[in-house]
Amino acid sequence: MKTKLTTAIGLRKRFRLATAGLLVLSSPLALSSSHSTATAQTVNENGSSPTAAADTKTTPIASMHEPTTLAVVKIDLASVDPTQIAQWAEKVSGKKSLPPALVMLVDGFVNSLRNASVKDLSITMSTADLMQGTPAVIARTDNPAILNGMLAMLWQQAFPDRPLTLKLVDGVAFFGSAETVQRLTSETNRGSDRFALLQSHPLLDHQIMLSLPEEARRDLAAVWPDRMPAASPVQFSPRQMASDLESVQIGFRLPPQPGLDFSVQAVDAAAAGRIETITKAAIKSASPYLDRVTIESNGPAIRISISSEDLEALISQGIGIAIARQK
């Protein structure tokens, strides 16, 4: 009974999101920032109407991440093909796992972003935004009105009580809550060497980057426990981990040729050794299917990878286990 209730709730959430997406794609109001109550307020640096700056191709988005940035997800839209993803999922699972209407919806959404000249976009979260839980979207675009309208509809569904705005700086669009956008575009806050470095060494098509600001690492080291609960399958010191870990970069490639790669940066080689030991123990305890994972260390850096063939086999096995448990 509990499982059915959880499934029903999940379906309702997906239905609301799909409805919002359909509104974005079908309503001409969503393509104009001046005719929709859900559309963000758009302003340029000089307060004029939003128009892309001449140097949109030269402004490094990495430099726009503020020093308190905690996580960034960077999506390369050119390598996203919802139709091929659905076909791959059907092949792996042996049945239609994604509704055709949903595939068409996502495909239309991605194509609309491409039509707005958005090649890639970043979703960013800073420590200052954790309490309100509102991320920001950063993207280069030649058509901010289209980007604004599409994102505003989704934002209203996810954060109906949070004011939002879109601001252009040197041809880069910042979209999110008014407070976050103001902070991100402030001259005193702009620039984070941590994320500029991470994004200069991409692993695969898409990136997830986690990097704790120094102050946050010190705070965690002060409050996290010195050991895990006795029932934990892997024993280590969370406090030591907070001090050892500098950043995590996850690269992934979507089907039909899925890929997954991790790059972990520790504060020094000794810290990397401790993290490698914990990682191997966690992988061993998680699943016997993870023996295909390769772990390599080089000084303070750790590389964790798995081949496309092994990843596909691992996903297929995982889907099979999930289906068997539902029966």
C-alpha cells in the first residue's frame, strides 16, 4: 500500500512538471518577457532591454561563479538526444520505460533552448542559497527572451513563492531569485578560481562539480562527528573527510553511449590515500557489480572510471534487480 501511494505521488509530480513544460513549449506568451506574469524581470547592466552583448563567445562562465559556490552542473545541449536516450532505455530494460509524450516534451524543450542559441548551461548552487533551496541558471544566449520565458514557467512550478529575475552581463544570462542574481553579478563577488580550474579540465560531455569553500570546509570539520555509527558498512571519520576533500568532479555522457568518470582532488597525497581507502571500501560494500570500477591515484588526485560497456552492463543489471523487487 505504501509503495502504491509513493508511486502515485511521484506520478502526480511528474504530471505537474510535464504540464509546466507543455505550457512553456506551446504558449507564445512564454516566449516574450513582457506578456507573462510568470516571466522573470529582465534587465541589462545599464537597465535597458535585454540584448546580447557583442562578446558573448569570449566571457568565461566559470569566472561568473562566486567564491561561495558549492556545486555546478554543466549541461552540453549539443550532446543531449532524448529520442536516442529513450531507445537506449528500451533496449536495456526490454520494454518501453519512457512515455512517448514525455520524450517529445523533453526533445521540444531541448530544441527550444538550442533555438535560443544556448549551447550549454550551468545550474549553480552556493552555500548562501542552501536554506532557500533555489539554484541559479547561467547560460550564454543570443535570445534572452526565449530563455527567460521557458525557465520562468518551470521556476513558477518549482518555487511559486520566490521572486525571480534574469540579468545579462557581457552576453551571459543569469536566472534565479532576485537575491541570488544580484549576488552573482556583483563586482565584489564575481570570480571563483576553484570552479574555473574544474571547468578547464572537462572529463566527459556533462559535468557535475562539487567544491567546498574553505570556510565551509572548516565549519564541517568542526561539527561533523569523528566516526560513523557502528551500523555503517564503511567506517571512517567524516570530520577528517571534510578536512581532506578539496573537490569532486563528475563527468558523464548520456546514452546511447553512456559514460561516467570521477576526479577527486584532496588537499595532499596523504589525504588522497585516506579517501581512496574509503572509496574502495564503499564500492566493495555497495554492490558486487561495482568490481568493474577502476581507481587510480596520482599524488593528491584520484581518478575513478568505468568503461561505457561495463557501465551499460551495470545499469542493465541494476534495472533487472529493480524490476525483480517490484514483482
